[in-house]
Amino acid sequence: MDRLNYWIEFINSRDIKAMAEVGVWRGHFAEAILQNCPKVEKYYLIDPWKTLGDWNKPLNDDDMEDALAETQRRIEPFKERCHILRGRTTEVANELPELDFSYIDGDHTLRGISVDLIQIWPKIRDNGWVGGDDFTSSIWQHSSSYEPSLVFPFAVHFAEGVQCPITAPGSNQFYIVKSGAGFRFDQDGDYGETELLSQFSPSRLFGLSTGLRRRILGLGRR
């Protein structure tokens, strides 16, 4: 499944008019949606576009000013529909109106996905949607030098907590419907159990960096 084509069809088929993207980086996703989803009238782009001292992920080494400039070039033809909110979700979420849909592709550590979902959820209208990327079955999306990715299973637990259905359509994507219809987890593929113990097995820990292994085992400084 092509990620962009999937979300273009998703947005168009649901007549989404107001949406936000959390984690914009260089604007590729925003450009594709704005080009192909003419019914979207308001598109909010949320990203701090700065190197963060407490974010241990690969893109933190990118040239953030250059990434922002590229984003601005990409959305220039659609600027009357765009609203750039530069900052962390906790800093700018209060500036959002009611949304039909939000796509979360920002910090996919446990801290990041927790904060983003909790901050964005109240902004979604009834029967609206929250979707996102990096819904990987393994928490070791990147090398062991980086913080684990926990979009899965946290998004599943979040959906259960708000008693709404969550779907994993493939290609590491997910969406939750704000319907109050009760919790269920529909998936294309086998994500297995949401418990994490097996991913912290001794054989898996052997391949991790010494510092991360010590933190997981509780041997680091407190």
C-alpha cells in the first residue's frame, strides 16, 4: 500500500475540510495532501523545527531551518489554506480549532505519541479521526542507539481508554475513529500481543548499546 495514496483517498472519501499534521519535517506529506485533496480548506502544520535536547531520534540531526524553508516552498501554492504552528504540540494545540482529522507523524517515542494523542484528541470533532505513521510492530524501528518507537502499542491502549475503534490498514499506519462505538482493534497483518516483555528478551538486549541495556535493566543512575 502506498502511504500517500491511502491517505489521499481516506481524506477525500470522508469530505475532510479541517485537518492538522503533527510532525511536518520537510513538507512532503502536506504538499501531497494539499495537491490532491481540494476539499481541505484549513491545513494546520505543527512542528517545532528545531533540534531538541530531549529527543533521541535520527531526524533530530537534520538542518531544521532548511527543513522549514523547504516546507514553506512546498506549500506556497496552497498558502491561503495553510497555517504554520511552530512549536511542540503542548505549546500550540490550544491554537487549533475543531478538526475533522489529524495526522500524527512526529515524535514516535512513548513520550511523543502519548503527548500528541492526548493533546490532539480533544480537538477532534465527534465522528472525526486521528491517524498516524510509524505504527510498527517492533519497538526497535531504528538502531538500538535510539529511543524505542512506541506508537504501537500505545495508540491501541489509548483507543481502548477512550473506548473507540482503531484500525491498522497496513504500511505502518493507523487511525482511531472518535465515535464512542466501543473499543476494537482491526488490523491488516498480525501485530501480535500488545505486551512488550518479549521485545525485551535477553537475546534482544544482548544487541543493544551498553547504556540503553543498563537503563532497561534498571542499572542506570536514578
